[in-house]
Amino acid sequence: MEEIKYIEPAALHDEMLALRN
């Protein structure tokens, strides 16, 4: 489950970048 926690922030950053674009 720890690995998923590391992936979560990465996905959130991708979503935020997509929204900014």
C-alpha cells in the first residue's frame, strides 16, 4: 500500500497540470 501512496501524489500533480493547461 505504501507504493500506492507514492503514486497518489504523482497522479494529483498530473491532474493539476492538466487542469492548468
